[in-house]
Amino acid sequence: MSEKYGGAMAAKRLMGVLGTAALTVGMLTLAPAAADADDPTQSISGTIKGVGFKAGKNRGSISVYRMKDGNCLWVNADVTWDGNKYTAKVPTARNYRVLYSHWDSLSFTKAHRYGVAEAWYSGAVNCEGSKYVTVAAGQNVVKKHIAVKGNGKIQVKSQKLAHTKTVDDYVTFFDAKTNREVTAPSALDGTTTTAVVNPGLYRVAIVRTTTKNGHTSQKVLKVHGTTSKKVKKGAAVRVSPNEATLVTFGVRAKKVKDFSYKTMVKITGTPAAGSTLKAKRSALPKGTTVKYQWWSSYGKLKGATKSTYKVKTTDRGAAIFVNVTASKPGYVKADFDSAMKYVPGKHLRVATAQTLAVSGTKMKVTKATFQVPVSATITWYVNDVWDGGGTKTYDISSLTAGDVVKAEVYYWKKGYEAVTKTTTAVVP
């Protein structure tokens, strides 16, 4: 696995930035903890039906977004479940966009938007194109049902992709009807790229991104099924639900078998130092080659390549999961991540409290200190709606008196339990 934009590498990247506070029901999500503001009267509810949802065994999550300046802004909605029915309490009356995300084949997370399905990519979500859900003040329930459809795979083999300081090549996919590039979660393993896509017709191309003097340009290097570099002249590749298509440039695409849709991996055992965890997987066809690699939120666990793993004291404060790869001639190669097991860590003791002060047109958060040095990530919210992060100060000049600004600081240190501290202030 030289690089993975989904599965183990995506989990590692996200946990390295967000820590274990980003863990939810069997998956990773960019959303912080549930709202701690006054209970809102507005809510959105509905049912989830289709592939990826099991009543009573929720394998995903509901996220609510709003659009600002062309970006999807996560909304601090309090989501509850009853079987396959969800209710998301939202802070204010406005237009929202609702997405349901779940683990899919290749252990990638697919986000199904109300009105249209879309994919997560490199840990970011694209909510554009989904239908607005209009919530009026005091409106207790707006019913929006989401149908989760089965997805398919495209595997593109034997392509050498350049990756330098100025050049980045990647395999990409275009909707054959619109010739627009499709955002699809994909994994690169050596010279093979595998992507999860919605059923339909696609064209496959290799695109080069070049960055020079601060400017970025793109050009198409190769298109499957043609010697032309025009995407619309390429051969259309059909992807069906729960099936895989193998694409090799210069060779006609063909269907291959795919066992990943029925394969699940779980961990048994107690997540504590000295205990042994075991990976248990669903049955695979005879002759399948299986490989294991254990990971934690601290990174790849060196030498942990068996079906069992003995937890070490250095794993405290981390979430552990196992990645299983399966390969067999005539099948599309696939990998699966288990749900995570969290190993309890030491507790961080607060030495000085976190504060938030107003000075002119700025709000400044002073981070808490602990008995040991820690790392911290700052996130800002206005009236419970995410509005950026990273900096200690927040510009309130464009806000209205009475708006509530919240600084949420996430503190972490290897071997310790992560701590989130939230401090609010009202715009004067």
C-alpha cells in the first residue's frame, strides 16, 4: 500500500489531526461532539433504507451542512436514532443539506446526500448539488428520507503515476453523459488504482496537475479507449451495483468478480495493555490470499501483520483497528478495515483553565495548560455553526450583537485521554 486515500491511510490522516475524539459508531467523522447549546425546536427527520444500513446496527452517521461561499460548513446538529429512523435537531431556521455516510466496499466512506449520492474524498465532503432542506422556525419535523444505493468499483491497472514537488498525476473518472469529473474515493496500491463509484457510465483518464510559481494547471495525459487526449472520445465503461470493472489502457474493459461487498472484519478481545486482539473476518472464496496490517491512531503498527495483535503500553490513548487485504485471480483486489477498539489512556489534569476574551473586534482564546505539554487544535463556531479554525483569534467585526461565538479546543498527547474544552462569549 504505497498510498491510500480511503481506508487505513485516511483513518491515520484524520486521527493524526483530530485524535480519537473524531471516532463515532464504527467509523471516522469530521464532526465534533454533539451540540451543548440550548435544545433547538427545529429538526429534520427521516429514514435510511438500502445498502449499508442495518437496523439496530448503525454503520454510519447523519451529518448536516449549510453552504457558505461555495463551501460545505458542518452544522452542530444533535442526531438521534431509532432503528433506521433519524432525527437531527438543528440550531436555527435556514436551508440545510443532509448526508448519510456509511462504510462501503474497500472500507471507503460513502456519503449519500438527500436528493443525490456523492462520495467523500481525502477526508473532505462535497455537499454541492444536493437538495436544500428548508427548516422554518419552530418546525419540529421536516421529513427527508434517504435511499442508499449499491455502488460499484472501477479498478485501473498498470499505470505509473508521477509524484514530485511540482507534478502530481492521478487516475480520474468522468461521467460519460456530462463529461464532468466525478469525485470518487480511490486507493492507489503500487500501479493499480481502485475507486468506488455510483452505478453508471464513466470514462477513465490520467490527469497531471503541475504547480509552478504559485500557479496550478492541469492537462489530460491519457484517456482509456482512444489515442486522443479528449475525454469525450474515450470508451465508456459501465459500472453496475455491487460489481467491479477492470480497466487496462489499450485493452478492452472487462467485468471481474468482487467479494468485498459481503466481507466484514471485526476485532474481538479486550483493548488493554497485555491483552491480545484477534481479527475475525467473513468467509472468502477458496484460494484467496489474505494479508493483515494493524494500525492505531498513532500510525502503522510495525511488524503487526498477523491475524492477532498483542496490545502494548505504548498503545494507550489510541484507537486500534486492523486492515485486511484480499486478492485472488479473476477478482478485484480489495481491503477492509475493522471497527476500532479504543485503548484507555492516562487522564490529563488541568493546571490553568481555558479563557475567551473580547478586545475590540477580536475574540482571543487562551488555551488551557495541563500537567504535561500537549498539542491542541482550535475550532470556531458562531451560533453553533462551524466557521473555521486554527487561529487563536476570531474577527467579530461582521457579526451582530448577541451572536454567540464558541471556541472549541481539542487537546491531546500520546498515551493520554484527549480532552475537549469549550468556551463561549456573546458579541457585545
